[in-house]
Amino acid sequence: MHLISVNLGAASPSEHTDAKGGVTGIGKRPVPGPVRVLAPGAKATGLGSGLEGDAVCDRRHHGGDHQAVYAYAREDLDLWERELGRELPGGLFGENFTTSGIDLNTARLGDRWRVGTDLVLEVASARIPCRTFQGVLGEAGWVRRFTREARPGAYLRVIQEGSVSPGDPIEIIHRPDHDVTVQLWFRAFTTERALLPRTLAAGAAMEPEAHETVRQYVEKYGAGAGVR
């Protein structure tokens, strides 16, 4: 398990975003490293990205401590390449880390990774696709298709700051005792809302906004909805 690439993005104009200034940082490119990774602070008021030199332009919906790093597996990019019939280089999906050898779909919220020598990250949630993603990729119906396939990639928060470079190893150093995977979390918050109560098993690994969504669901439908 290792990093294939570390990807950073600069703020660029786009007609596919309603962020202030009409810019997005989704278009990321591999860099040689080392790149410093740190906890960026609260979503709306902090640095945005956890990677130094990386732009997060719409901080209302992206970035912050629970979305400090976005990782996407090269294996899933390869599947999309075959389905779309086009090349998908690392960083095109807006991911900071393009990984190899680790199944991000079955990663559990609360899994902890050591990346390189010092950096420790914790799996926090899945990426929910938006119209900016669809517009930049240029695929009609992309949000719907990406959601249906449920290979969303993982957001991670920073437990211990450090620097990373392409080729650095990834080691899973902790796995929690629950079944809330990235894929299950994604399905719960997109197409299968009845699964929402199950996500509470992830505990503090799940960001406060997500907890509030589940609280509202349980208040309306009951704690037993979707539990099996």
C-alpha cells in the first residue's frame, strides 16, 4: 500500500461553481514532494485543505478538519477509465492522494493510516459528488453515475502532522470494531437513507455535520430505521 502521487490544485476560473469569485481548486496535478500535511481548522474559517499549497475555494462545502485530505484509489480510477474510455490521470477527480493497494470502499470510518514516516490520518467520510465535479470532468449525468457506482473515495482528517512524497508507504495502524465502511456511509448519505442510523456506530470518527443529519433522521423516523 503506497501513494502513487500527491496532488495539489490552484484556484482556477470555472463556470461550474457558485463559489465566491467563480473559482475552483478541483483540478489537481501531481507534485514531487515533500508536501506538508496539517490540520486545516474548521470548514468555513480554516485553511481549507490540509496540504500546504493546495487550494480549496468553496469552504462552505469543502475542506476543514474532517475533509483535510481526499484520497482516491488508482484501482478505481482504472475501472472508470475502462468504463469511460478515456485516460484519467491522478488528481483529475480532485484527490490529494492517489493510492495503490488499499481498498478505500471497504475502509472503515476511524481507520488510521500512517503515511510515510510521521503523518497519521483517520478515515472520516466519503466524497459526495457535486456539479463542479461533473462540469470539470465533462461527463453528462456524471453525478448520478458516480453516485450509483458508490466508489467515492475517502476523506481523511489529520491526527498527527507530517510530510509526504510520492511512493511513501501507507500502513493501517488501527481498525475500529464496527462495520461503517466508506461505501456504507456514502450510500446512507445519498441513495439509501434508511442506513443512516447504522452510521452512528462510527462514533467520533464521523464529523458533527453528519451526526446532526442522522439525529434529524432518527427524530423523524426512529432509531430502528435501517438497522439490521
